Amino acid sequence: MIDEEKNKPAEDKAAASDPETPPVDGEDIETLEPEEEIELELSETETLEARLKRAHKEVDELKDKVLRALAENENIRRRGSREREDASKYAISNFARDLLSVADNLGRALDALPENAKEDKNLGSFVEGVELTGRELVTVFEKHGIKEVKPHGDTFDHNLHQAMFEVEDADKPHGTVTEVMQIGYTLGNRLLRPAMVGVTKRPKPPEEPKAEEPEAEEATDAEAENESNPNAN
């Protein structure tokens, strides 16, 4: 009996390895035809390809979103940096604009003095002091980026100049600044105050004299009637 039990596993292995061995009761073995197996493999391949395409599309969309977000952050950073620079550069705009009247008054004080004021013992030191103060003020202005606009002889620029009057001048090009009534100032790339100027314009061509036309003799009804009836009177 012991020999039978020993030989039984060997027989079971042989039966499992034999393809013709019938299936064990209670077990259903499903077999597929070759064509069905090919169709199943193709459907699985198509499903994988569809998933791969969808994954690539999602990756591209996410990549585009990331690039857009990076570009937006870079624009915000640059805009913030530029605004900080402008705030630092143009913070003194109002203060500088208020100082322009001081420079104007120094210029008016010098213009009001006679030409020989420097030669006068009493006025000489005063004139030198006013001129020195004016030069020092201009130096301080330039140190902080404030520059004068003196466009005498330049072409009129509406971005920097304000035309107060026009003068006919045939010797100079049209729009040439001939007189500066008030100096302008700029702060960096911004205009603090336009220069008030006078500009040239082309003179009008002389009008040609009109040819004199002979006066037409108009006869009144009475004269016409008298001419037609000379014996009426």
C-alpha cells in the first residue's frame, strides 16, 4: 500500500503533463481561437496607444501651462523692478518742480540788472553772488538728473516746447525756435516743464494785384426809354 501512495504523485504529474488528459471535474478551461487571440491583442494595443496619446497630450498641456506661468512671473518681476526704479528716480518730481521757480527768480534778478552792474562797486559782489547761486543750483539739478531745455535755434518739438507766438521769417526754416521766453526742464525721460518759445513761420506770399476791369455802363430803364424816344421830352 505504501508503494501505491508513492507511485500516485508520479501518475498525477504524468496526467497533468499529458495534453490529452481530460480536465478535472468542476474545472472549466476556456480556450480561444487564434483569430480571437489576435483581435484581443490588437484591442489591447489600441487601448495602450490611446492612453499614451492622452498622456502625451496632458503632458503638453501641463508644459504649456508651466511655461505661461513662468513667463507671467517674469513679466511681473520686470514690471515690479521697473516701477521701483521709476519710483526711486522720479520721487523728487514735485520737489524739483517747486524749485524751478527759484531758478526762474534768480534769472529774472540778473536780467533786471543793468549791463554794467558788475563794474559797479556796490552791485558787483551782488551780481557775482546771484550768478554763483544760479550755477550751484544748476549743478545740483544735474546731479539729480534735472536738465535745462534751452531750444534757441532748434526745431520746435511739441514734446519739449510750448509755442507762445509765431514770427514770419523767410531766412529760417519753418518751425525754428527764435526766442525762449521761459526755460524748460526735464527729469530723466520725463518733462517737468515745457520751454515757452516763439517759432518762425513762412511768410505769406505777396498777393498779386488784380487786373482792373473796365466798368460796364449800365443804362437805366429811363435812359433806355429816352434813347428809344429822343423826342419824348
